[in-house]
Amino acid sequence: MRIMTLAGCVLALAMPLSWGQQSKTASTTDATGTESQRGQLSSKDFKFLENAARGQQEEVVLGQLAQQKASNQAVRDFGQRMVTDHSKLNDELKALATQKGATLPTQMSHSERSTTSHLQNESGASFDQAYIKDMVKDHKKDVKEFEKATNDVTDPDLKAWAQKALPTLQQHLQMAQNLESTVKSEK
């Protein structure tokens, strides 16, 4: 009986200690991942890096889908351009993340998976229209985020990468907007 009481006291004393350790661990974790995931980057810079990486991944996947499913050759060519350019940007971002000790996400977000799933179910002219509409919307958002990042990101290397990538994204937006008027007239 004494052994059981002693064991209960030890357990009762150990529980608050483990709770304290958990709360200390929890305090180093925020909405953008643990400090070990962020490496040398601030949580704000890491959030941009994380969003940019997911965006690059999505553009590559959707570009590959466009190469397979588009009925319009210009849309297939645009898809190839997305694969080429965003693969290059993603490779640069991976190297930067490694240099900073940060871990990039390996999966797309729920929203990005939903877009991919939707486009996989389209075909012909309706695929072309849906894909290009998404590319216009996505690149508008990307250009806005990258313009903001060129001012707000504090890590000089990440800021330089965002500044270097921005003209490519602006060019993609212009290309997508030009294609949008072309594919809208297709039925």
C-alpha cells in the first residue's frame, strides 16, 4: 500500500513537470511551424517562404496537367512554361531554404489540392477556360504577395529571391490574361 501511495505521489509530481515542458515546447511553435522548421528565418519570413513554395509546387502540377489536358496549343505551351519557370524558382527556393536551415512544405494546401482536383475533372475547352481563369487569379495573388514581400521580408537573401522572381510572375500574369480572352471565345 505504501508503495502504491509513493508511486502515486511520484506520478502526481511528474505530471505538472511534463505539462510545463509541453507548454514550453508549445510556446516555440506558432502558426508557421516550429523554430526548427523556420531555421534562421523569422516567422513572418518563413510564412512567405512556405506560401511561395506551395505556390511553386501548384504551378508545376497544374502546368503538367495543362500539357496533358488542354485542347488549345497555346494553353499547352503556357502549361509547359509554368512547369519550366516554376520548377526553376522552386529549385532556387529549396536551395535558399537549405541555406537558412528551413524546411519547405512537401504537400500542397487543401485549397491547392481542391483546384487540382477540379481541373482534373475538366476537359477540352472547358479545361482551357478553367485553367487559364485560375492562372489569372493565382498570378494576381502571387504578384501582390511578392510585391509585399519585396518590402516586408527582412531576410536579405529571401528578399532578393522575391525581387528576382517578381518579374517572372508579372510576365506570367500578362500571358495568362492574354490567353484568357482567347480561350473565352472557344466553345
